[in-house]
Amino acid sequence: MKIEAKYDIIIAGGGLSGLSLAWYLAQGGYKGQVLVADATFAPTNDKTWCFWTKDEPPFKEIIYKRWKKTWVSALDYSTFRYLNEYTYYCIRSGDFREYVLTGLRSFKNFDLLEDNILDFSSYKNKAIMLTKGGDSYLANHIFQSVLKPKNLDADDIKYPLKQHFLGWEIETNETAFDPETFTLMDFNEDFSPGVGFMYVLPYGLKKALLEFTVFSEDLLPRKVYKKHIKEYLYFHFGLDKSDYKVIRKEDGVIPMEDRPYHPYYENNIINLGSVGGQTKPSTGYTFTRIQAYTQQLAEQLVQGKSPSAPSLSKLKYRYYDLLLLHILSNSTEESLQVFRSLFKKNHFDDIFRFLGEQTSFRQDLKIMSSVPYTPFFKAIGNNLPFLG
């Protein structure tokens, strides 16, 4: 086997998780040789990453928009809700990639490689990356976010739910949006199959991103997402197609499943991001979890320690996720009832604290007691025993 080059670390994948790790390594003063590889490093704004925090946000220099007020609607309940402790943020993927790559290019021990990645393998106490160009690269450790775990078996997934969406960023001819208020979830109770809702991020009086999002096992024809966005713009904002132009589109499929935990691709090859199980099953949010893990990982590597794999959420949160996945998979009506009660009976800071897995058991009980019991009793009955 011919080895093109040897590195201390290879980061395979130039998305959120890979570039976050590279950034924290560089900023932390890592002295080893690092290769960051991806098919392309073009900084296209094809994704919008949102998160909430009460602390100083990561990558604050490229925060695109922030909000302290939200609108939610489920069944017969609709309301504006304010955030006190938390702020909701968004970062555009193109801005993030350009910011990180510009920074990395100033570090002589970081190399960038544009090539398609075919596979990884372990060799003695080393790891190897094989590219489409026919080259092999050797490293002490590889951190990858491009290939699914080898031992991932679909039969091991009880609730193979997906969060899938199509988003339009539009610009209107006249004032249409409140830039201080984002719509977290506006549920469509008539939608089937699955649970469908609209998500709206207003960037200005005449500019917003609208995403029609669905929780279900199967994807929809693209025309269905477009139809719901058009109807929402007409019935909620009074806009027809002559009143706005679509300036950007984005779509995605996020796993929301009880996926078995596979932290390693092979020896010395750690899975990052969604392929490493860092997407929270019940919400699809990933950004904050990736930041926490890649910061921890970078600190270990800078200090010369062995890198640890992504850790599992606490047992209680994994069980809460499993129960909600059961409800979302089996009953749209009961799902909407749960969200209605959750929004109506809780402050949004408490909801975000719960979804962010930062609650005490007493706070958990408060949240759980606010939602209808019957759907969760059914879910518990279908998920015993739970061994984690």
C-alpha cells in the first residue's frame, strides 16, 4: 500500500462537526500535523443551523440573526412567548465554512485536501483514509463524518423516524414579517401522514426563511413541500407568488431515530456529528451537542490525551426521547396534543432547558406532568423493558 502522506490527525468531512473540531484544535494551539479532507470546501449557504443558549454563543462573530420571542401554534392554542434566560440563534453554513477555513489557512500545520473519500481502515495502531483519487493517507487518529457506521443495522432501529424539510428564503415586495419573532412550530393539524409544521426565521421586514417540516418515516415528493409553503405564505401573510421572490432554497433529512450507539468506525477512527449519534432523536437539533463534544475532544488532543468517543445522553433523556418517538410514529393527533400542552403550560426557558438536557429530575417531573398522560402510558407500555 502506497501512503501519500502521514499525519497526526485526519478530519474527514468539512461540515459542521469536522470544521468545528479543526477550529478548536487550531485555536487551542495543537502542534501536530492535521489534514482536513472533503469533496469540496466551497462556502455555499445550503444549511441554516439554529440553537439556543444562555451563555455567550459559539462563533459569535458570524451569528446571522438572534431572537428573544417566538410564536407557536398547535391545535386550538397559539401564542407569542418570550425567552428570558435563553436566546435563539442562527448561523449560515456558508458563513461558518468561510470563517473557519480562512482561519485554518493561517496555520502551517493544517492542510486542506479536496477529494472524495471512499473508505477508512485500521492498520496496527494507525488509521488509513482512502480517496477516490487513489491516494491513501495515514494518521494516528481519524475523525470522520462522511460515512455511516459499518455495523449500523436498520433492523436494530425501532422507530426509523426522519425530520425532513424544504425551505425557501424569500424577499417580499412590501413589509411582511416581524424580524423580532421567529416561529418555532406552527402545526398543520390536517396534514398526513406524519406530523407537519411550518418553521419561520424572519431576517428582516422583507426577508425570511420558511421551512415546511415533517416528522415521518418516508420523504415526500418535492411538490408537496412547495405546496405547503405557498399556502402558508398566502393564508398567513397574504402573499401570492407575485409578491415575493425565492432567493435561496435548502432541504434536508435529519435522523430522528433510536439509532444504536456506534462511536467507532474502526479502531482509531471515531464517528462525528450525525453519524456519531450526536443528533438528539426527539428534536433533530445537533449544533450545540457537536460544539460541546468537539471542544472537549480538542482539549484532550491538545493535552496529548487519548481521544474519547462521543458520550451517550443520560439514561433518562434517552428514555424520554424514545417515548416521544413512539408517540410521533404512531399518532399525529396525540403528538399535537402533547405539543399543545407543552407550549401552553410551560415557560419557554423551561422547555429549552429540558430539550437541552440540562434539567433536574424535579424539573423533568414538572414538564412531564404538563402533558397528557395517556399517550405516554401507551409509549411506556410499548417500551418496557428499557435497558438503554
